[in-house]
Amino acid sequence: GAVVSQHPSRVICKSGTSVKIECRSLDFQATTMFWYRQFPKQSLMLMATSNEGSKATYEQGVEKDKFLINHASLTLSTLTVTSAHPEDSSFYICSASPGANYGYTFGSGTRLTVV
Amino acid sequence: KNEVEQSPQNLTAQEGEFITINCSYSVGISALHWLQQHPGGGIVSLFMLSSGKKKHGRLIATINIQEKHSSLHITASHPRDSAVYICAVEHMDSNYQLIWGAGTKLIIKP
């Protein structure tokens, strides 16, 4: 079945530094990938939709200069949290789909802690 | 009112019980998804439905498009089924974007 690899699974960084999270579709091409954030005991919230070869579409309230998304190939999308602050500490997860009617495959998620 | 409502929010049951989790939505959809999120956060896609019923092992998912309602059933529940179960819908013409329910936290006691 479709597999999405996300790493790192956990990262602790100092306030002010940047962190990059990778999301790879291992056995299918993903024209579109999605990035979500989940705060404790809350539902997943879509941050942005990443389309290969074009700029990401960000949801309202998500700072595009803070959360840089790059989708350079059909199998790789990256999310970079720039100048991280403790309030950015959260669970970030990506998903991808081979196409309409094929469902979604989720990465295993990244737990970011900013200290 | 949320576009996707799940009930119950929390459910605790004994091992072996038949479990039902409900999902109602208020928008036109092209598909509905049931997902399972384990305590570590990882998410597994269980079902994608656009009509009728699907079964996988002890899990059964049904959807009634006219009533805008779906149910997830677990037969012969087991402690390893303990997780958060999330309903999410694909809004029509949304380019795959999902609208998420708040999730149902299920605990199965041995």
C-alpha cells in the first residue's frame, strides 16, 4: 500500500532556531501534500496545501513566512518552522494522496518541542 | 456549529463489547474518511467511503448519504483498539482537503 515517511519523529530545538520536517511518499507520486498541526487534545488543523512545483496555499491565520513549505518533487515536501518559539511546540503531520478516490496516507508525525 | 460532528466524545467499554461511533456532517461531500490516531500521534487511515458499507476485519463503516451520517463499528473490541477515532469529510470540489471531526477517544478495558 501507499507509504508516507515523515521525519524526524521528535525534535527539540532552542527558541529562535529553525527546524525542517520532511515528508516523502515512498511508493507513489503525490502531486498534492497536506500539512497539519495538532495541539494537545485538539483536532488536526490544516496548515497548508502543498502542490509540486508551485507555491503552497496557506490556511487563514497560518504565517507563510514562518512555516515555509517546499514541494520540490512529486515525492518530497518539506515544512520548515523558522525562528521557532515555544508556542510553535506541537504535533505536525503530513498526508498525501496518489489522486482522487485513492484516499490519504499519513506520515507518522513529528512532535516539535521548542525550549 | 461544526460542519462535522462526532459522538460520543469519549467512550469507555469492556473488552468484547460492540462499539459504535457516529459522525454527522452538514456539507456536501465526495467522500468520508475514518481514521485512527494512537496515543503517540500516528494516524492510520481505516476507511474511505462514498456510499454503502465497508468491512475490514472487526471494523465496519457505513454511510447514509441522504441522512449525512456515518457510523464506525468495532466488533469484539479489544484493549488494543483503544485510540482516538476521527471522522473527516472531503468537501465537494475541495481539492482533497478534509474537514475534521473532533475525534472520539475510545478506551477498551480488559
